[in-house]
Amino acid sequence: MNLLRRIAPPLLTLGLVVLALVFGSQAWIYYTRSPWTRDARVRADVVTLAAEVAGRIVELHVQDNQRVKKGDLLLRIDPQTYELALQRAERAVTVAKAALGQSQATIAANQALLRLRQSEEQRRRTLKERSAISAEEWQRSSTDVAVAQAQLVREQASLGLVEAQVQLAESAYNQAALDLQRTRVYAPVNGFVTNLLTRSGDYARGGEPLLAVVDSDSFYVSGYFEETKLPRIHEGDPVRIELMSGERLKGRVDSIAYAITDRENAPGSRLLANINPSYTWVKLAQRIPVRIAFDPGSTDKIRLRAGVTATVSVIEDARKP
């Protein structure tokens, strides 16, 4: 009994030390090697919409944070200027086509005249061979044929110019119709209008951003994992996602980034490498972005918002047979 009392405290101390070492090693492995991170963000594609034509906004059909569907009318720019331009372009096409028809009719008439002159010249040539007419009369008919041919060539050249004018007028008409169509701005994707600063009555300039739409079909998670954990992360691995607000979702590893910026690799003088001569004893592991896609249906009951923080854990047991 006395022996047991003497060895019990050292054994208990030894057991506690062993447990501390076991739990400490497990905690070390979990925090340094297990593929999880608290540094994750929910991301989404944002489509910036700009006016392709200039004009005053006369209709604004959306409000800030409103949900829109692809093809919904978002706003309308004053179309009067572009309607007048389309009318002028339409009249220009009509005039050009009329000129084309007149030129074609003139060419047809010149062709008929040329055939007539050629027939007359052939007839006079036969009479001249029989000495029924003088050479002067035959020469006059030959000159008429040459004149008719020159007129036909000139009209054919004019026809090419008129055809080019018709094509230009049609191109101007198509451009005017396209500009009129562009006075209406539609939603290119399903999503949410965010940070709306545009108001009805504002003047829109071509290429100037008017509003942004968050693509609701493009949400994903970007997790920043330490480089020491990357060997245990593979594309297709299942992932548990917990938002800071408490919602839990499921996803899979979609891809892993292949490069990040090296802050120590700034170019120096004469484009030589600029190496920092100091070296710290403690080196922090770099964080590599890992793109995570949500499982289909896992976000149906949760309204995601780009930029919120999340904790991501890769499920390693799913790879084991």
C-alpha cells in the first residue's frame, strides 16, 4: 500500500504529461496541417452596365437591392433623337434605292440603244460592200456604235457608285436602328441591383457605368489556405462551409490557384532582382486562394451576399476507400 502511494503521484503526473503531449500534437496537426481556414469570403460576379448611347434617362424601372431576371427592362434613355435619326436613315435608303433604279433603267436603255446602233452598223456595212452607200455613211454608223458603247460604260460605272451609296445608306439605317434599340437597357443576368446611384433624369453618356448587377447564379467561396495545408486538398473534395452568421452549407473544391504575388520579387535598378538581405527566424506560410463551388440546391433557402466571411473545412475522410 505504501509502495502504491509512493508511485501513484509520479504515474499520474506521467499520464498527464503523455495526455498533454498527445492532445498537444493533435492540436498542432489540426491547426497547422488540417485543411481548414477561417479566412474565406463569399464571392460573386458583378456585371457593370453602361449606356451604349448618350441621352437623358426618362424611365428607371429598378430600385436599390431589387432582384431582377435576365431580360428585364432596367432603364430607358430618351429615344426621340434616335427615332428621328432612324427616320432620316430610312428616307436616305429610299432615295438611294430610287437612284439605283433610275441608274439601272438608264443602263437598260443604253443597252437597247447600243444593240440598235450595232444592228444599223451591220446593215450599213453590208450595203457598203455592195457599193449601195458611201463609206462616209458607214463610218457615221460606226461612230454611233462607239458613242453608244461609251455611254453604256459610263452608266455602268455610275451604277457601281450608286450601289455603294445604297449600301452606305443601309448601313447607316442599321446603325440608327441599333442605336434606338440601345436606348433600352436590359438585365444581362439573373441577380440583384446593388448600390444604385442612378436616378431618372440623369444624363447618361456612352460607356459611363450606370448600375451594377450581382449575378445570383455565380456565387462561390474563395478560401485562403496556408501552403502547408495544400497537399491535403484536392479538386472535387467535399467541403463544409459555415458563414459567420451561422448558416451552414456544402460545397466542393473547384480549383486551386497556381500563382500569387511575390512581394519580395520587385524589380530593382537595371531590372535586376531586388532581394531583401534580412531574414527573419519566423517565416509565415503563404495563403493560396482555393475556389469552392456550392453544391446544387444547398443555397436555395439561404440568401447569399458577396463579401461575407466564412469558415471552410475540407472533408478528408470522403477520399478514403
